[in-house]
Amino acid sequence: MIGLNLRHINNLGVMNKILQNYFYKLSGLFAATLCINFTNKIVYCALLFTFLTLILNGIAKYHGSKKATVSIVLCTATTLCLLYNKQYYMAGKPISGLIVASLCAILIASYIGLRLFVKLELRYGFALSNGISLPISALVDHLLMGLFFIRIWPMHKVCSVLYKETAYTYLFAVCIYLVSVAILYAKPIYSKTKQRLRWLSCSR
């Protein structure tokens, strides 16, 4: 009876830890979705979208693709409710419909990137799958936003913004890929070193 109670307590502890980790990721996803609509700096938009996609792929890997899909829908819907009446300005001029367009682009691009990540992750692992799906997702987002800005800006300006934002996002994607690979290689080395140090301390 005591053994069953201990097992039940351990299971509850594991479930609570999983839920806690998920809510941390969900909070990060919501923060990225919200903050991306508060900046008009290209580099910040690219960085926030990179974090958004990375967190979403992390949720898909550790909590399932269904939960990841629900998470991005929840975050974009909540952000839309919070910012629906917010007037967005660029170069001192109000731009109507930008937040709705931005959130729709995020939702569509994130879903496409997520489906691609889920398919690739089974075969190639997290680092490479994230490195491939992130640029594809970003390109979809930037193209959709480009379609929105065509009615406001001349074509050459739209192309310039698309080029810069895509370049920044690809740069961040490469950095994340390299860091992920470094962690994957460093983790077993760290574990082996830790075991050797423990063995040496025990042998003394």
C-alpha cells in the first residue's frame, strides 16, 4: 500500500513537472507573439519570430504536435483580443489592419513550419528539423506580410524589407542550429566527464 502511494506521488510529481515546463514554453510563445506586434525594427521582428518558431517546435517535440497547434492558436487569438483596438504607426502614419494581418501570417506560417518540423523530426532529429522548418516558416510569414504591405508601400521598398527580414531570420536560424549541434555533442562529453570524476572520487 505504501509502495502504491509513493508511486502515485512520484507520478503526480512527474506530471506537475511536465505541466510546469509546458506552461513556461507557452508563456514564452505568448510573449514572442505579443512583442512582435510592438516593434517595427526588422531585426527585432526577425529575432522574435525565430524565438517563436523555436519554442513552438520545442512544444511539438516534448508535448506533442496537437498541443503545439493549440498553443499557437491560443497565443494568436489572445494577442488579437488584447491588441484588436490598438492603432499601429509606422513613420508616424497609422496603418489599419496590420495587427490582424501580422497575427494571421504568424498563425499560417507557424502551422506550415510546425507540420514540416513534425515530419522531419522523426527522421533527422530536433536540430536539423528546426533548422529547416524555421526558415521555411519565416519565408511564408514574410511573403504574406509582403502581400499586405504592397497596398501601402512601393514594390522596391516591400522587396527590400522582405530581403532584410528574411536574411536576419536565416542568420538567427543558422546560429540556433550551430548552438543546438554544439549542445548535442557537448552533452555526452559532459556526462562521460562527470562519470569519470565520480569514479575517481569513489576510487579514492
